[in-house]
Amino acid sequence: MLTQFIKFSGPLIVLLFLASLVSGSIILAKERPPNFIFVLSDDIAQGDIGVYGQKLIKTPNLDRMAAEGTRYQQAYCGTTVCAPCRSVFFTGLHSGHCPVRGNWEVAPEGQLPIPAETVTIAEVAKSAGYSTATFGKWGMGFFDSTGSPMKQGIDHFFGYNCQRHAHSYFPTYLYNDDKPFLLPGNDGQGVGKTYAQELIQKAMIKWLKSNADKPFMMFYAITLPHSRHEMDDLGIYKDKPWTEKQKNYAAQVTRIDSDMGEMLATLKDLGIDDNTLVIFTGDNGSSFSPKSEIGKRFNQANGLRGFKRGMYEGALRQAAFAWWPGTVPAGRVDEQPWAFWDLMPTFVEMSGAKPPKGYETDGLSLLSYLKGGKAPKRDYFYWELHPQHHTVQAARWGNWKAVRNGVHKPIEIYDLETDSGESNNLAKSRPDLVKRAQEIFTEAHRPDPNWPLVGRSKKHVDSSNAAWKVKIWRDKNKWAPEGAR
């Protein structure tokens, strides 16, 4: 009898066993927290991309990403130059609180480091059991400082540590973690034989494949299309009746597009696309005036005023897409505002992380919004930036926007609902809004001796002067680190 039972019930037992494995796998898949990839393209503008109206530069993969996900019309950067913008994302603090509020160069290599006590999004990720990596341009502290990626929660780093070094797309060396390696055929002075972005992209794809079976957080800080505008292949733009700079710029944007296409295809091939949130954006709008060689050719302004280093919408608003198949609505085009410092609490909520001691953020979680809901309500957005001689500031509350181009300059007021191009200054007729802007500027700025509201500290000036002196010497001598292989 027992033999007969086993004979006839054996297949049923096998089926039940297989079913339990499948259901167990489904439960595990559901329990696994989602991956997060943040892609920050250096200097790309809304007007560079097809879905935002670009006619001359081809971006089929980014256009498809927008169609498969959500496109944002009012996504705001951290502030409008490189290092502080990345630091705002990495710390979750707006630029009135972030420890890095401008480009501060450090000799011989690197930028002002993130302090050891500042909790970063990578450290939050590690607290939730995530693998972490950064590819591209770091710019938040050299390896011997508190801001080293290896000391700020990053498991693996590949690319340029220093943003001065990243001005060359054919550098003499890059870093794999904190170890320098040589790029054959390059002297760092112009187009060479080994294109840095090619190596960075390959390293990123390799890391994705090797970490597909665990939750991960990746920061992909693409250097393109920042100057210098150097390319290994002009592709479809080679014979265009344009200047060389225009051809190179267009080829850089299309290279970003093809690299993003490869990333999204890899996620699909690995079967993790429906468990991965990818956000693509730029760090500070266009680098160029609308009247410049690039600005005029490609009509980058998109109806907005201003560009890099300014506080008008053309600098602050970024091209931005969210892609998460099955979770982020496909084909949605959204006009609600959000900012880079919102991504820290968004990641905390989506990962289920319990942030380390010292965690703080100025942001609000976007998770429900990304899934198709409304953006969170807030009192205001705030930005500041510390160029050479004066601090520029901006704030937005509701549809009102305030700009002050220096602490001794008058506050300007604009109604973004009717004047997104910021052409009609309402300050004289709305003293109540000027008063509110002044209150925000005072409240949102946390005093920091590194970032005085007027001028630069002597420490800052001396550090930057020394750093650029080293940079000039290294370029002249085609320098590479001793021991690089």
C-alpha cells in the first residue's frame, strides 16, 4: 500500500515541492527592497533632449525612458555648479545647510571634503544592507580626506576623484577605488587614444551585472557634456555644417543617450528592471548663454531665463526622468516641483532604512509622488551659491519665486505660474512678497565660516589658488600618479 501511495503520489509531491520553491522565490522577490540608481549628467540642459523639444541632437533612448516612465518639468537641482550640487544629493541637505556650497578646490587634487560626521545617502544605504558604488566624477573629497568615497559609504568607486582632473576626457589616469591606473595613448591635453567615458561605462555595466542578486544603490555621475568638449567619435554629426564645438557637444549628448540605453537594457536583461528606480537628471542646466555658440545652435533655453551659476529657472530646472517599470507611471508628464534634497528621504522610505545617528535632511519623501500621486507640500525651496565675490540666493514658495544676486542687491519677485521666463519683476508692487523672501533667506541660511555671504574666506582663496597652480603644472608635464599602472 505504501509503495503504491508513493508511486501515485510522487509526481504530486514533486509538484507541491516545486510550487513551494516558486512561491518562496516570489515572497523573497517581494521582500527584497528596490534598487536605486541616480544618474547625474554634468551640464546637460532640458533643451538638449528630444522630449523637451530638441530638434537637432538625437536622444532616442532618453526619449524612450521618458515614454516608459515619468518626465518632470519642474525638477530642481541642488544648486548651479558641480560639487555643491552633487553634495546636496549625497547629504539630503539644501545648499543653505549643506557643508559644500560652492566649488572649493584643494591641492594637489580634490575638492572641499564632506565632513566625517555628515550622514550620506551611501551610508544610509549601507545601514539597510545595500551594496553601493559611484562611477564618473566624485568631487566631494580626495582619498586622504574625510570626503573620500571609501569613507562615505561607497563600496566601489571608478572614475575621476577631482573635478579639475575631469576636465579632460582623455586623461593620463583614472581611479579604480583609490588606486590610480594609466590610460594608454593619452596625455591629458586633447583627444588621445583611450576615452575615459568608455572605461567608466564598461565598469558600471560590469558592476551592475555582478551585483544584480542583491539590493544596491548606485550614483552615476556622468561627466558629459561638461567642457572640454572632446569626443572619440562624432558619429552622425561628423559632416554637419556646424562648428567643431557644436559637433562635439551634440555627440556628447548622444553618447549619454546611448550609454543610458545600455544601462536600461542591462537592467531588463538581468530581470531587475521592475525592482529598480532609475532617476536621470542634470546638475545645473546649460553652461551656455542663449546667445552663445552652443546656446543658439541648439536653442537650449527652452523659454527659461538664465544658465549655470545663476539662480533663475534656466539654471535651476533640470531635465529629469524617473523610470521604474510597473511602479512609476509610463508616459506621465508632471509639472509639480521637487528638488535633489528630496531624494534622501525618498530612498530612506523605499529601502526601509533606519538611518545612522546624525542623519538629517531638508527633503520630503517623493515615493508616493513617483508612483503617480501628488508632490509633498512644503513651506519653500531654497538655494544659495558662493561664486568668487558674492553669494546668490533664490527661494520658491507656491508659484512665487525670489532671486537675489548678492546680499546687497535688491530682491526680485516673479510669478512662475504666469511668467516662467522671469521677465516681469513684481518686487515694487509686492513688498509683502519681498518681506517673505527676506525671511526665507535668513531662516534657510545656516552660517558657516567656510561660506560667508560676502566674498570668499582667505582659506578658500588660498586653497583654490594653490590647487589651480598644481593643475597647470600637471597639465604642462602630462603628469600621472607615481605607481599608476
